[in-house]
Amino acid sequence: MWWSGITLLILVLPNSSVQGIDVILVVESTQKDLTKVFDEKFPEVETLTNKKFNYELVEFQRSKSDDIYADLCTLLASGKYSAVIDMAWGGWIKGRKTANNLGLPYLRIEAANHLFVQAADDFLKSQKAVDAALIFEDQNKLDQSLYYIIGNSFLRIIGAQLNDTKAFDRLKKMRPRPSNYVVWGSSLKVKEAYTKALGMEMLKRDTRWTLVFQDFKHNDFALDTVMNQTNFLQMEDEENCCIILNKNGADCDCSNLKDISTEIVGNGIELFLKALSKMDNEGTLPQQAWTCDNPSSGDNDTRAKFDLAVGTTVNSTSYLFKRDKHNVPLITAPIKIKAKSENQTGPIFMGDWDPVQRFVQAPGYSPGEIKDYFRVGVVLGMPWAWIEGAPDPIDTQYLDETKPNRGLRGYCIELLEELAKRMGFDYEIVPSNRNAYGAKQPNGTWTGIVGDLISGEIDISVATLTMTTEREEVIDFVAPYFDQSGISILLRKKEPVQSIFKFMSVLKTEVWLGILAAVFIVAFLIWCLDRFSPYSYYNNKDAYPEGARDFTLGESLWFSLTSLTPQGGGECPKALSGRVLVAAYWLFIVLMLATFTANLAAFLTVERMQTTVQSLEELARQSKINYTVVDNSPYLEYFHNMAGAEDELYKKWKEITLNSTSDQTRYRVWDYPVREQYTHILKVIKQNQPVATPEEGFQRVDNDLEANFAFIHDASEVRYKYYQNCNFTEIGEPFAEQPLAVAVQQGSHLQKEISKIILELQKERYFETLSGKYWNSSKRASCPVKDDSQGITLKSLGGIFLATLCGLLLSMITLAYEVWQQKKLDKNKVHEIDKVIAKSGQSKIITVGSKQVALDARSGFY
């Protein structure tokens, strides 16, 4: 593990009885190669100071920190050591606290790659970055950096090493992707990492790559392709080389500089030993035993003199003596790193970094806003998302790449725009065809939009995805944006049969024919009785001097017809036999009129009260209306699950009945109390064949004018279609209600961020306003009334008016015929009189109407 390394601590003590100064070095186990540096530096300082320095290595393992601390306290108690030099990565916390308690001189030398890590961290902070993937040459460099990052950096990070063959695969599959990738190392290793990332297509629009060069060969970094979002952090050769080597002018030869950290340690040791030699000459080195359990044994004045001696020695060189965030003296090299960015027009200078001033932004440079960039999956379908103005608004081939949002609009699109606005991210919409929500395969994989989230093809799903426990196992849902959208039933209103002779349907055709036959038969019988009865007016006119009705064949038919009306048939036959027939006929008429009136009222009442099924239970119990769902949809899965539950319950009941021994009368197989409703529904759905898309289901309902086909689908979409199409009616209340929610990849930090925004939108009643835009019930107000629920329409009884009109027209025609006939008769009479006068040769007086006219046979005038 990275925390189980070894730290070497340097402890120094002047001893007047022994020639020279003894030094103890405590370093990490992976820094044992520093002994070569010590073996070179100690003789050099001995030559310069004419002092003898001896060192002893103390191995520090973090997993054995207590044991190492006990060994340290034993050494300090021997009275041989005067100071502590800590070269551990990030410093030894317990050693620092002990030194503070004792007043023991304590010093750190920057022995890790923390200068470059700090430079990159400050740079990313200036760019307002929030997360980063860190890539180092090997595990050792990664471990070193973690001692600075943990407790110092504000970034959400993930670490990786270049020599790990699977590291880049893990980084590529990580969702959501980090906004920043940072590579540390030599120019050769940085180029290797960048080339690998370029080949794996990891340099995306939504990522920034920062390359930190830890040598002076960055000019050798040259690629044919450098992405626009690539930043370079590098040292200027001559100035930084002289700082690291602690030399000036021509002595700054960087050709042999292999490891900057090692060089800094070597020069720091040299400066430290010189400061010790100076203190020894001045007689200010402490010469006492240090007891870890006795804080009063320390002398803060001694430590102050130690810090002054070291600071004076270091500050006279190009190195830097400062205090870290724990107020511990630290020797480091004040290297200067320049930051620049490459784009198509050339490099852009961004600023400088050094350990004192940290990152200073270049004048005139303003970092652009670094927005997150996500791929967002949507499922096409109205009113959630559709292609505006396309021949087929849910066919992905009609996507318009030239328009914002690819030409899409809808509820989910507006919600996505609002989320992007409030969270400040850019996005790319990845639309899927209808019903592409996804299903779990037998091998455990997922298809559709759920599968895209799992594989990382998309980062967010803003679609009508229901929250289920099965999906929760592989993806994460945020707070619901659409509460309780269940399953509903859509049915077409029955197209009313429009007929102007609707009143005729009250009686069957054979009844109407029977009535018509009765009229003619009664008319004929009346004529017969009037002709053959000796007491009729026709045969006994002397008995009726005042006159009576002559029942000719026409008059009998007229009497038979008018008897059907409320005013009656008029004067009845005089013979008793005729009157008996008329009385029986009138009784027939009374009964028939009463029957017609009663049936007409009942017919109209029943027609108004006709209702279709009102719930899923009623739909399952009847056999007239067929129904179906979308194939491979959550709704078909729901009925499969419920039918399976019914089957499982029956098996349990069967087991109870077969294994019951105490009371056989209580549990019997044929007394099964649960009705197999969903099993029957699923059977009907299979018989009618599930439809491929919801649009096909809606169209089948609309095409069935007899209202004998229902479509079971998502309640929100059913309600939308109900508001859009006046022919549709929604049956019952939604069932199997589940909320709709935005989904993200499992473990994504976006879950909390989006949930927060969703809750804010709910508080602002945003979703109510958005729903009212797409589910507008006011559209139903303009729908025409297609039944007789508002009263009897003119069209229903129009035949009565038509019959009256036909009678009027027939009367006019008859009148014209009568006038023509009368004129014809009058003409014939005049013609006959003219012949008589012409034959006698005399004038004749004739009466025409109320006038007397004299006709002259010679002239023909009066």
C-alpha cells in the first residue's frame, strides 16, 4: 500500500568528546537510492567546512509507525543528536508534533515531486476545475503525489500510472468523464501518455489535458495533432537549471541532470550541513538528551537559532527557505514553471508559477469558462421529444443537425434545457427510437437507454424512464420529475349512427309492414261491409235522409289512415258490422301507438345511457372489446409479471389444499378465491398481437369506429392523446403508477447535483407550468358533441319533417292536378253547349256560376 513506505529521518548531534558531527537520515523505503547522494555530499561538505559528518539510516514504515517512533525517542534520549531532518513525503506528522513539544530543531527537505504537483494543482484552480484524473509514470510517483493532494487539493481526483496497462481503459470507461486529465513525468513519458490517449480517442470536447514536464526536454515533444484543449506546464531551461543545481553562469550544465528531486535533496543536504557547521563554530548547537515524554526538556530559543542559521545559509543561495502550512521549516528549489495552451492559431501564454507567489495569471489572459459536457439520451415520442416539422416526428433519420437540439422539441427537451441552464453544462442529445428504454437480457446485460447508461455511451437519461428496483441495481435515479405516471386504457368513442329515420328503428321492419298491411286490409273490409250490409248507407239511403258518408274504396282507405292519428278517422260506418270492425281497429291502433310511444322513449333513454367499460376489471370481464399493448414494453412486462404472480398464487393454494390434513373442508382446489384476471388479459393481448410502436396502437383505436378496440399504454401519453383527439376517451383511473425520473450512471456525482435542481424546480412549480403546456384540457372544450346526451337532435328525427315536407309537396302536386282536371271538365262542357246551340240556330240562356249568359249561335259571343 502507498502508506506503508519507509521514511528516513535525519538527526544531528555535535559531540565534543567525538571528532565530527553524527547525522541520522530517515527516508522512505523507495528513496534508499539517496544514500548515493549522501555518500557524495558528505565528503564534499567535510572538505569545505573541515568538519567530520557521520550518518546513520533509520527506516520508517508507516504501518509500523509506533515502533519507529519508539526507536526515534531512544536515539534522542541518548543525548547524541541535536536536530531532525524530515525527508518523508509530505512530512512525518508525529515527528513534527514531538519536535514542537520538545523545542527540538526540525527541518524538512523537499524530497518528492510535490513542486510539480502543487504547480498543476494551482493552475487547475485558476481554471476553475473541479475534478481531474492524475496520470503518473509509475506507482512510486503516484504515491508521492498523494501525500500532497490529500489534505491540500480541492479536486475530485482519480489516480493512474502509465505502466499500468489497464489504467487508460479504466479512465476511458469512467462515467461521467473527468473534466481534466493531468500527466506528470519526463518529456518522453508525457508524450507516450498523450499519444496513447489520442489513439484511444480520449481527447474529447469536454475534457482538458494538462501536460506537466519534469525535465528540460519538453522541446522534444512534437505531435502532428495537438487538441485545442491541451495545456503545457514546463520549466524554462537556463533559469530553472541554475536554481536546481544551485549554480550560476557557465556552471549550469543541465546535460547530466537526471532527476530533479534527487538534485534538490542533495543540495538541500549540503546547505543543511553547512548551517550545522556554522552553528557548531558558534557553539549554539544543543547538547542535551531529548525525552519524548517530557515536553519541558525543549528549548525554543535553541530551535530559533537553528532556523536562523539554516535560513541565513539557504537564502544566500538560489534555494528557498520557507515554512510549510504546518509552520515547519522547509528547504526547496524555487523553480519557475510557465503555463501555455496550444490552439489552431498557436500557443497562448497563460501565466507563471513559483512556490512563493504560486500561479500568477498572464496580463490580458482570461480563462474561458470550462463547462461540463454530457451526452444525454432521450427516447422519441410525443409529447416528450419529437422532431419538429419532420414527416415522421419520431424517426431519427429526420434529425436536423443544422438546428439547435437537432430539431427536437417536447417536454423532456425543455427540461434538459432548464437543467443545462441552471447547472452550466453543454450537452449532446443522443435520441433513441420509440420504446428503446431497454430490457434485461438472459445473460444479465441491458439493451436500450439503460444499457447505454451502463456502458457509458450516455451520461444522463432525460426520458420517460420509470423507477424500478431492477433498474436501480444498475443505474442511479434522481428525484422524480413526473410523479405517478402509470398505465391507462384508451378507447375510441363509438361513432353514432346518424339517420334521419332514426324513429323508424324503434319498431322492427316486419312490424311496420304489419301495420301497413292492417291499414289496407281494414280499408278493404270496411268497403266490403259497406257494400254488402243491408244496414249500410250504401244499401239503405232512405233510412238516412240527412245523408251520410259513402265508404267507397278510397274513402275507406282514407278512414283507415286517419284513424291512426289523434284526431280520428271521422264519421264511422252506419252498419253495426262496420262499427264492430272499426272498434276492433281502434283498439289495435291504441295498443300500437302506446307500444310505439313507450319503445321510442325507452330507445332514446337507453341510447343516452349506453356506456363502455369503466375499468381494467370490466375490460377483462367482457369479450366484445379487444385490446393490446406495445411489444417489449414495460406495460407488457407488467402483465407478464402479474400473470406470473397469479400463477404462483394458484400453485401455493394448490399446495395448501393438497397438504391440508386438519380440515379438508376449509381448503379445496375448486374454492380458489382469486380470479385469474391478468392471465386472461395477457392471453387476449397475445391473441391480438402487441403493436410495434405506440403510434400504431393509437391508430388502431382511432380506426375502429365501432369502439371495439382498446389500447393499454402509459397514462401520461394516453392523456396527451385524449386531449389532442376528440374521438378518444380515457377509461378509468391509471393503475400500476410509478414515477418518472432522470437517470445517471451508477455512482455518478451528477445524481446529487441534478436532484438538487429538480427539487428547486418543484418548489418553483416549474413542472406544473410545463405539464400545462403539453397537457392542456381546454382543447377538449372545442370537441363536437357526437351523441344524444344533450337531447334529441334534428338529424335523429329529421325523417318526420321530411315526411311532412313530402306530404306538402304531394298536396301541391295534387292541387295542380285538380285544377288542370277541372279546367279540362269545364272546357268539355262549353264545347257540348256550343254544339247544341249551333244545331238549333237560336240564342240560348245558360247559367254559369251565379250568372246567366246568353249565347248567340251565330257569333258564339254573349
